[in-house]
Amino acid sequence: MKGFLALLISATALLSGQEFSEYRLRYDQFGESDVRAVPHVQQYIAHAKNAHNYRELFQAYKDAVHFIPGYKLAYADSSVWAASQTGDRQLAATAYLTRGTVYYFNYRKFQPALDEYIKAWEFSRDSPDSYLHHKNLYHIGVVKSYLGYDEEALEIFEKCRSYFGQPGQVPEAANRRHNRKKGYLNALHQLGNSLLKVSRTKEAEAVIEEGLRESGAQGDFFLERSFFLKLKGMTAYRQGNDKAAIEAMRTALLGFEKKNDFTSASLIYHYTGKSQWRAGLDIDAVKSFAKVDSVFTKYAFLLPEVREAYEILIGYYQKKNDREREHYYTLQLLKADRVLNTDFKYLSGKIHRAYDTEELMASKKRLERSVSTLYTVIWSVTVILVTAGTVILYPKERRKRLRALVRKQKRQAGGSEAGKATNNRSQIVPAAIAAIVIEKLEVLEHNSFFLEQGMTLQKLAPLLNTNPYYLGLIIKEHRGCPYPVYIKELRLRYAAKMLGESKKWRSMTIEHLANASGFKDRTHFSEAFLDYHKVKPLEFIQQIRAKQQEES
């Protein structure tokens, strides 16, 4: 009887294993983010969860990261949790590596990505799986390269090239061989890129040729080949061969657009524009640089290398005396600098700036004065025309009453009675000036200025090159509420957003939540949160956790 039970248990386990493997067979042939895989992955997750098989659940969540768009970070979080339940350090390393890759590739958040890679490194450092070890090492090298640690990155990529470029010590499965070749090509690409960054051009050229040769043998590595064509175009540009640079970049762009690799596409637009600019194709160059801006506008991300595109655009429209576009690209460059100083704080001191921030601000003020002067002229001309019409059309007595009315309105609008509000007071601020202030305010909102405690109207106004009185009027008209309500609601919306997205926030004390949201103490935060969101902070957190449990 015992033997029969043991046999039954073994058969059940074997059948379960076969069933789990069958799920993956149903979607293995699909590419990344192919929605046809979604129902099969979800069935896999449900089965593994019901069976309390955390090893399979980890794999199912990891596959969900690959196939289900829009929820990659959530499934990456779940894969980390499932791996932790197994106690397997290699699975934990793979899970952290997966989450780091999501931060890096999907969100371009390099510091969080590096944090995840380092966690993975701690788990995989003593692992017998050298493949996992070098895969993790490669990703650390990528982030180091982006953050400007070029010499450290070079050393890492040399190691990865050597490892992935050799066959495994034992016969490997087909997918493992494919991944090893992919790792080799990616390491080569990053090595060539780092060599170019430190001006070791001859060595870079040899690496690029090796990459083109190795990636061209099979059609499976179309994207990887695009990386080497990009490097070839960058090298041709440095050597003054603009025609070759433009051609290589145009071919490389096909792979990046297919993969939606907006970072590489932006680099292509930039170097294409620089080659066109040097070749005297100014109109084509400006179109290419404008595409760099379109990527930045859509994704709020750019590489330090492409910053120069804005400098060229500003100079171009300055010479064309096109103040509107010069002003637009000046504002965009200021936004870009804020992003760079946040995402690339270790690089910020190394970026060459033909237009430093002080000069940009001066240029922006000059442009704003030009716009203000223009509207002043238009207003003055309008007044003259109206006055002329009045003189011609109105009898003497009506003109007298009209002048009295104008004097009364001036007294109400200005003077010592400024504290007495009127329904038309917002009209004191010219529409052109209000638009400029709102545009700058949106930049500050994007960069979460409201998180600074004690950010009063008096402190904010100088940042927007206006005065507190005008700013208060503009916010009330364009944001629909007085300044104290406006900044409080920004903080409360931010707190709710972060609580929904971050486990770290949901584990913080109310005191810490208050400070992180810009409130001076927990009492003000809790009362404001309840008033705005209709629940207390702790209840809000509990609702999020309950919803996540239902969805999982």
C-alpha cells in the first residue's frame, strides 16, 4: 500500500511537471510583448499558485514580464517574491536581474536598475552558474557606462566578451546557445561603444567589424546588427565621412524602430543631424534634430550626447530671427538639463554645454521680454485706434464719461487698493505672460517642486521670473484654486501615486510619508489626505494591498 501511494505521488508530481512545461510550449514561439501569449501565461500563473509551486510560479511571473506589456514592473516584483519563497539564491539573483532590466530598458531609470543588479550580484557571486554571473556582470557594466564610468565598464565588457564568445564547457541547449551568442554580440557592442567614448577609435573599429561579421551570419540577430551599424555611423562621423555616416545610421534605424528602442533611435537622429549639418544640409539636419526633441517630449528621457541638438536648434532659429521656436527649444533645453541632472547626476559635471544654464536663463528672459514688448505694442496700437474712433464717433459728453470710467478702472486695477479682489482681476496679467509662466510652472510640476517643505508663493515666484501677486492670480485662474489649495493637492496626488506604485512607500510610517510628500507633520498630512481622498492613509494602503491580492 505504501509503495502504491509513493508511486501515485511520484506519478502526480511527474504529471504536474509535464503540465507546467506544456504551458511554456504553448507560447515559446511568440516574440516579446506578443499578446497571444497572455492567456497561456496567466493560466501558468494560476496553476502554479494553486499548486503552491513557487519555483514554477517564479518562472511564470518571469515569463509574464517578457510577454505582458504594461505590467512588467508589477510582474517583476512578483517574480522577486516567488523566488524568495523558494530559498534558491540563483532564482533570487535571476529575479533581481529581471527587475533591474525592466527599470533599465522600459523606464530608463538607471539608479534603480543598478541597485537591482547589485542585489542580483550579491546572490549570484558564489553561484556555480557562470552564465548567470556574467549576465549580471554585463548589466552592471551597461549602467556604469551610461553613468560615465567608462574605464570600469570597459573592463567588465572585456570579461563578458571573453566569456560569452566561447562555447559552454558542456553541450548546451539550443536556447542557451542562442542566448550566449546574443550575450557575446551585446558585450561586443557595449565594448565598442565604450572604446569610442574614451577615443580608442582603432580598437573600436576592429570590434565593430567583428560585430558586423558575427551578427550577419544569422537573421536572428537583426537588432544586434543595428547596434554595430550605429557604431559604424558614429565612427564615420568622427572621421569626417558624412555620407557613410548618414547611410549607416539610416540602415541601423530600421532595427531600432522595429524594437521601439527610443534611446538608440534618438542617438541615430542626433548623429544623422550632425552629419547633415556639417554637409550643409541645414533643413534636413533641423528635421533630424527635431526628431530628437520628439523622443524627449514623449519619453522625458535623453542621453547626454544628444543635448547638443538643442544648442544647434537654438542657434539656428536665433539666426532666422524666429523668436517663437528659439524660445520653445530654449525651454526644452532647460527641461532636458533638469532630466540630465536627475538621471545622470554623476555625469552632469562632464557634459559640455555651449549654452550653460545661466546663459539659457538670460536668453529665455530676453525672449520673454521680446514677447512682452510685442504684446505691449499690439495693446498700445489697439488703444490708439480705439481712442481715435472714440474721438471721431462719440459726442463730447460721452467722451467725458468714458474717460471717467477708464480712470476708475485704473484705480481698481492698481494702486493701494490691490488687496481688494474684483471679478476681472486676473485680466491684469497679459495672456502672453500668463502662458509663459504656466509653461515654466509645468516644468517645475514635472520635477516635483511641491515636495520642498515651506515652498511658499514668495519662494516660487522668483523661480518663474514673476512676482507673488501675479503668480497667485495666474494659479487661481489656470489651476482653478488658490495657491495653498493648489500645492496641497499636488502633494496629496503625488502621495497617492507613490503609495500605489511603491512597496517602499507602503511600508513607511505616516511621519515619513508626510515628510516625503512635503507636509510639515503627520497631523496635517493625515487630515489633508482624509479630506481629499476620503480615506485615511492607512486605509488607503490597506485598499491597495487588498486589490493586489485579488489581482494576484
